[in-house]
Amino acid sequence: MLIILNNKCNLNKEEFDCYYDNLRSLVSCHQLVLCPSNIYLEKVNLSHISLGSQNVSGFGNGSYTGEISANQLKSLGVEYTIVGHSERRKYQKEDNHMINQKIKELLDQNITPILCVGETEEEKESNQTLNKIQKELEECLNGFSNKEKVIIAYEPIWAIGTGNTLTKKEIEDILLKIKENYPSNKLIYGGSVNEKNIEQLKDSTVMDGFLLGGLSLKIEELKLFLEKVEEV
Ligand code: PGA
């Protein structure tokens, strides 16, 4: 299983040092990927945890003040990058076209994009979930011959950070629909996954992993989560 730890915009330097020390003792037979704030990327050097970033520039190197290019990420050892997260779509107004450019930059540098897609509560209520996801996938992945390299993360926006999630069956139904058009892509789920609800989410034959936000910061709970995933 692939377990992505998305720290989001959390942890000051002191807090990160302490967190990082705790991560050293985290044991797991699964593939862990830590996505810290960019300012800590260079500090991370753990043999049992891969390095990921939370964002990338849609441009290459050059006159793009404040941006970080895929080439720069690559040079720091970044292997995975989250793109299309609903928080960036909302607060940074990123659209599918911009996300498509970011994915191109990543694939060119051989960094694995983790593309987040998912519906709002209103879209869910009006039965628009699959349409929304299909449109995001089509537009974000448009034009790539190697799109199977992209990990697709289904993250219902209403489930992120709220404590609400879908049942395993509901998640699997959506992932199976995605699989019809993207049979070779890895599919993961994110949105309020924690050490309690993992009991009913694990053992899936459709999910290739989880994207963890809040839980990524809570070491003790994260350990419990990993123990439970490993009981499979
Ligand atoms: P959450 O965040 O686990 O805190 O809901 C998931 C995410 O935003 O990727």
C-alpha cells in the first residue's frame, strides 16, 4: 500500500525537527511518502520513507518568482508530488489546465504526480460526483501518452478535514468507475482517514493506498493506523 503523508502548511522549524525525529522510528512494510512544507524538503533523508512535495510550478526554471520547478524538486530527491489538491484549487484558484501543465513538468522530470480529484457536497447531493471526477481526469491528464504513471487520489472535498468519510463500498464503487477509463493507474483514497475508520476501509482490493492529512501530523495515531493497515 501507498501511504502519503500530507503535512500541508504545518509545523515550524522546531516542531518539524521533533516530528522528523519521531518519523525515524516509524516502522511499516508499506510505501510511505512524506510531503512536508517545501522549506523542509532538503532536510528529509530517511531510508524507509520516500520524499514528496505538496506542489510544483507549472513552468520550468526561469523568471517565475516564488515558484519551485520540477527540476529543482528532482534535484532534492523528490519522487512524488501532489497536484490538484482541492485546497490549491480553492485558495490558489488552480484549474484543470494549470494542473495539466504541472503534471507535464513532473512527468518530464520523472516525478510521480499524485492527482487529487473529488466532488463538493453540493455536487454529491446533485449526483454529479462521477461527472465531476471524469471531467477533472480528462482535462488534467489530457495529452499524455504515459498517463498511467499518475497516481489518482479520490478525495471528496466534503470529507477533507471534516471527520466524514464514505464507506469502503462507496469508495470502491467510485474507484471502480475510475478504473474503467484508467485501468493501469494506482488509485488511492483521502479524506478524514484515521486510525479508527481504517478498520472498515482496509482489506480493499481496489484501493492502492491512502492520502493522510491531519493524521500525518499525529505520530501516535499514525503508528496505530499503520499497525492496523499491517494486520491485513
Ligand atoms: P485529511 O486531509 O486527512 O485531514 O482529511 C486529506 C487531504 O487533504 O489530503
